[in-house]
Amino acid sequence: MTNPYVIHPATIIEKVWEAEDINTYRLQLVDERARQQFRFKAGQFNMVYLFGVGEVAISIVSDPDEPEFLNHTIRAVGRVTKAIAELQPGDVLGIRGPFGQGWPLEEARGRNVVIVTGGLGCAPVVGAIEYLFKRREQYGSIKILHGVKTPHDLLYRERFDQWRRAPDTEVLLASDQPDKTWNYHIGVVTELFEEVAIDPMKSIALMCGPEIMMRLGVPILMRRGIPASTIYVSLERHMECGIGLCGHCQMGPYFLCKDGPVMRYDRVAQWLGRTGV
Amino acid sequence: MAIASETCGILPSAHLQRLLDTLSAKGYRIVGPIVRDGSVVWDTVRSVSDLPIGWRDQQEPGRYRLEQTGSQEVFGVVHGAQSLKQFVFAPREPLLQIERSKDGFATRPTLPQSEKVAIIGARACDLAGLTIQDRIFLNDAYRDPYYASRREGLFVIAVNCTRALSTCFCASMETGPRAKHGFDLVLTEVDDSLLIEAGSEAGRDLLSNLCLSTGSEQLSAEAARRIEACAQSQVRRLDHSRLPQALYDAHEHPRWDELAGRCLACTNCTMVCPTCFCHTVEETPDLSHQQSTHTRLWDSCFTQEHGYIHGKNVRPTIKDRYRMWLTHKLASWIDQFGTSGCVGCGRCITWCPVGIDVTEELSALLTQDGRSSGTPQQMESS
Amino acid sequence: MAKLEAPRKRPRLAVIKFASCDGCQLSILNLEEDLLALGEALDIAYFPEASSAMNAGPYDIALVEGSITTAEDAHRILSVRQQAKVLITIGACATAGGIQALRNWADVESFKRAVYPNPEYIQSLSTSTPISEHVRVDFELWGCPIDKGQLLRVMTDLVGGVQPRVPADSVCLECKRQGHVCVLVAKGLPCLGPVTRTGCGAICPSMGRDCYGCFGPSEGARKGPGLPPNTTSLARHFHDELQLIPVEVLRRFRGINGAVDPFRNESTVWENKG
């Protein structure tokens, strides 16, 4: 019987600075067998462990077709992630995973993809976007709508520029507290919906960011004719075990660690926005 | 007419020691209810005299008292605060020992030794709780090897209830008072006799070793009558007919605010609940940071950390936490596991320090104006 | 909180006493073999209770025991803060004002006259206050005395460069994990466990005694409405169901941590009912 709690050491191959307090860690499992067996889907997460401190759930942002390297973008906000921020290439973290349900990238094949992201929470969707662009010909139009509070919060600026140059692709940015350098929309991300043409029955929407953004954004998408069953949202709750046993990550009847973190909107509609859920 | 001896027999209560001796001879450590500190707790039983002979428990919301009746009744105490949960889902379970090594670190699982434990005195509600925990820890997407190891060695001797506490409502949850499945043996105490029935191969095997006098239809009928009377005498009930949706719909009910004024968020209800499974992991390194222990602890949806996500708490208030608990227990559990998370044992009512009664709260929450439809006694007479 | 640098040298530790009984310092000495490990991991530079070697600051970690009850101490704590990278209060006195904060409700001058033949020699403030009312505190350890295991955990985290953490849950959580029979429900004792912070290992209930709140309020001292600890409900239960008279309810809350907000407010409520 496999023990789902066993942690595998993984070396930090590279540490890439993304923004203040945010780094992407490129990890490689130390054990060769574990490395060869490790397979994941875009949008799944690992429990990342730091010796003597503990574990945190972090989504895998690298390409599932290159599973020998595992990229995790980690913001130093809590006890474990702050201690991880002190580490350098050559240091060792632990990995337990992969867990959860990722983005429906298979289902999205042949369709237009609308990606709506907000704030600093966009790391989980970056992996999906890169996945789409590596297989660009398999998808219809791609529209990326990204909102930040201040221009300072815009991570992956170069990548947004790169994506914008791809064929049949639109990238729209919004900031509600802009400075003089901001050349894009002023306001919140949901206002960007007005600026894009959406073919509702041919599109699939992926959303990642604060819950408030989804609560306000989804009804607009639905008014544009996109069915709730083709809107996917990435949700966040406290996760400790990753395997649906510890009870912390519940949202209504779901355990987000095993039923999510990516959920089809119509399944969670009645829970989003309820206080204390 | 005699009943087939391989599945049923009669043991005079005075000879109960024979059962214990047979279990010991088969290598079981016997665990039963022991009177301690004004209640009963599970502990090792060597002799029948260790069992709470003549004692009975009186339970009310927020209150538990034992009294000695002077009788020879062995199983007069219905239950204490502990269900069977601790035997399989341990309150403190070391999961991993992690040591620094040339690869960074090496993890060694610290699986518990599977121990042959025979538990005598489990109630129907306890068995129902165990079945639910089996479903969660053994038959979900992942199988928990620590739980599995502890579960493997258990031999369960249940006792059918012939006396209901004021806090019992297993009849309405359809989990008791008769133990239906999940036991190896089940006893019904009828005056100075114990009717024994087997519920598993291991139970039948043990029964045949005991060479008991065969059961009589008369005694079986009397046992059945007493169990039925026990069901009938329950004053509390929980109406789950409209669950889960009715409780989902009650999310904004004013009763939650009123409840939050009484609830202590102390976690007692979740600790004594036979089905609550929330846990957390404690990481304990040594001072030199060469070794670290990864230990699972019972946790509760009433703690501050439970709803914590980086920098905020999705359930900061007592109201949020109580609503989470009750809604999960009675409603979303059904969606998750196909069964209610409540087995009707009433422990959360008794062991709530301020005596919050789930049956009363649910009934109030499913009423439009938020007032309880009445006290349990009134409900019974209406 | 302030973070220790990656430890090239062993961090320097100071243990400093204010108004207290020394019990928390004794908890450090009671670490036994772990004390030796602590002595290896840290440079114990200043600890008069244990050693006559008293080395001057600055210190990486200062453990502060005791409350502020004199003008001199109110001044001294400022210099301790200046010399310490990380300042940790140890115990109810330093963290909450301690049992001596009962003076905050009384006339200290009359105490002096009753106890001392020459009360004019006693220079004492009319209040006992926690360290946090005087200087910034990086971490607080509760308890009367502190739990040595918690202290060791915090030291281990600091040595490892990790933000320390101790649980803030109720005593009940640990009491039930350990399988003790609830003294409130089974004996009717006015146990403060449901509103008291864990950390002691549920010592009193394990001995059949009711918790008297020496680890302070669960989930910390400064709380908003609707958050634990719900002292109101527990106090009402003590009065209505356990038949405590108002002054007895008041005394439950006005004890070792009586000067801390949720407990202080609750005792004040019952003052007015008496």
C-alpha cells in the first residue's frame, strides 16, 4: 500500500525572482525513480515541504510534458513560505503530489479560450497559458484579461508582451490604481469584458484570482451567453493533507484539494460569495 | 425452539469472564468501559470486575453523572465521551520521522504496530461512526495506512441498547439502538443473561469456542422487545428528511447569530463526535535541526487555524464556525459520503459545556422564524 | 517579527527578570537534558538565576519574565528592548501583568501600610502592567508558569530562522485528545478550559481539577466582536447552571490573567451584578 504522506526530496535547480516576495523555484526530484514516475496535469498542485517547518500547497506552473522539472511560484506570506524564501539553488525542499483537479485543457481543445485573472493570484493560470501557447494550433482564439490593483502588482510583464504578439490572441490589462506609466485600461478587470468579442458557445472561460472577482465576473460572462458549465474557476482554501482527509479545504460539499482547486462554476455557484463557507 | 448455536448463544452474566478469557487466549488485549473521574473511559480490562457493574449514566445537555444502582447489571452505562474513533483515528499519530541525509533529508513512515484489540461494550451508534470513518479513511480516493493498520487488529463486541439516555436520538438517525452491522459479536443484556450473536466469521469462530447453551426464542424475543422499547423511549429526534438542502437554504437564518452567543468554540463537540475527522499536522524538529517529526493531531473546524488562508480567515467568527460544523455534519456530509455525519449518539449534546442541543438547533434552523418548534418533550407528546 | 540572521555564531541569549516569582525561569532550568542542547545551540550570555557570569548585551534573544510594577523597571525594560533583537515575554506576569495585577483594582497604598512597618521605603507603581504596554514584544509565551516544551519549540524555531508559532486553541482540544473526562460536564466544576489558551497540556483537568485560566484567553487577548473566547456564555453557565454567585464568577476571571481584555471585561460585568 502506498503511503500518501511520504515526502520526496527535491533540489532547487533555479530560483527566479518574479516580484517582491515572489519567486519561482525550479525543482528536480532527487530520487531518479520518483522523478521518472512523476506525472501531472496543468493546474494540479504539490504539497511543498521545508524540513522542520512544514508543508504548503503550491500549484505546479511548469509544462506537464516536461515533468522532470517542477516549477512552483511561491509568495512569501506565511511561516513556511517566508522560510522557503531564504533558500537558494542547491538547497532541498520536499514534494508530495501531484494532487487535485487541474484546468480542463483537454476539453478546451478546438475552442476559444477566455482567461480572466486578477491580482497576485494568477500564478496557477500561468502554467495553463504557457501550455496553450505551446500547442497554439490546437486552440481557437485566446483572450487574456488580467487585472491588478497597481502597475507594481503586474507580474510576468514580459510574458504578457510575448503572449500579446502571438496570433489570434488578445491581451488586455487593467489597473484600478494606475500610475503615469500605465498605458492600459483604468478600472477593474471585469470592465475589460466590454472590450472583447466573445463567441459564447465556442468559448471556454478560465478564471483565477480573488473570489470577489469571480463573483462579479461570472455573471457578466453569463450575460454574454457563456454557459456556467464552461466557466472554470480556481479556488483557494487552507490545504494540509492534499488528499481530502484533513477537512480544512471544504467549500460546501467539496474538498477543494481533491475536487478542485479548479472547479466548474455551475458546481460551486451556490457556495461562492456565501460568508463563512 | 433453539437457535443455531454457531451464530447465537446465551451466556449467564456471571460467566462473562469466560468470554474475556477466550479473547485473551486468542491474543487480544481487551478494552472496555472503566469507571474513571465520574464517567467511563475505554481502558484495558482484565477481569469482569473492571467493568462498570451496577453503574448507570444520566446524561443531559452539558451534564453527565454516574450513579451506582447496586444491581449486577454489567452494561448499564450507555457511553462516556469516547467513541471508537480513538482506536483507529488516533488523537496523536506520528506519521513520519524525517532526518537530514546526503539527499537533503530522508523520510521514514512511522506506522503503528497492528495490535489485536477486542473492544467490548461498543454501542450501535459507535459502530455507525466506525463505518463512516472507514468510508473516509479507507475507501476514499486515498487509503490512510495508519488508520488501516489500527483498524486491522480490531475485534468489536457490541452491546445492544435497552436503555436510552435523554440525549440519545439514534432511532431517528436509523443507526440504533440495535447494532445491525460492523461488529464481530453483539450482546444483549437481559436481566442476568447475555444473549450473544455473531456478526462475522471471527465472531462465529469465537462463539463456537465458548460452547454456550443455545439461545431460546423466548430470550431473543424479550431482547428484541427491550431494544424496541429503548427506541420508543427516545425523547430526542433529528428530522433529516429535508436535508441537505433545507440546511443549505438556512445559511442566513437568524438562529446562527443567537447560537453564536452561546457557543464557546471550545471544540468539545467535534472531539467527542464519532465521525469528525479533521486533523492537522505538527512538525517538530529537534534543536539541532537534524531530525523532525511529522505528527497528525485531532483538529476541529472550531479552531482559528482551520479556516486560515494566507493573511485571512474565511471563518473568523464563532457563528461562521458553528455554521460550518453543523452544515457539514448534517448536510454537506450527505453530498460527500452518501450518509449523514451524525449517528445520533448525543455526545455533542452532553459534552457541550453549555449544553447546546443539535436536535433543537436543527429544528429551529428549519423553522422559518428561527424559533425552535419546541422542547424535545413537547415534540414527543405532540 | 525581527528575524535572526543566519546563525554564523550561536545566538546570544539573555534571561531577564522583572516583578515575578522566578517560576518561569525555573521552567528553563527544568528542561534537564534539553537544557544542555539549548546551551549548545545558544550562547547563554546573561541568566543570573542560573549563572554568575553576566555578560553585557546586545543579545539576539531576550526572554523577559515578570511585569512592570516600579518606575525603575519601567525604565529598565526600555534598555532591554534596545539590547535585544528578539524580545520574548515568558509567562503570565510579563505577558499579561500576572496575579500582581490584582492591585490594579485595589488601593496599593493601603497594602503597603498593612504589610510594611515603614511603607515610605516602598517605591511601587499603583499598577502591574505587561511588558507589551511598555515596549514592542516580538513573541509572547503564556502560562503560570510557561510550558517548557513550548519554550523549547520557540527556541528551536528561532535557531532555525523560522517564525515561531504556538497554538492558540482552547484547553479543551488538548484535554480531549488526551482522553480526560471533562470536569465541567461530569463534576460541575467551573472550568475555564473552554475559553483558555492551550499549551499547558491540560494539567489541571488531568488531575480532576478545573482550569483556572493561567494560559490566558484562547486565540489571544485583543479580539473583536463574535470571536472566541466567548467568556460571556461560559460565565452565564457558571452562574445559571453551576450555581456560582456573581462574586465567584468574577473571581474565576479575575485571576492570574485577570488584567487581560476578555477576562478583565468579563469580571467587570460580574462586578456590576454583585
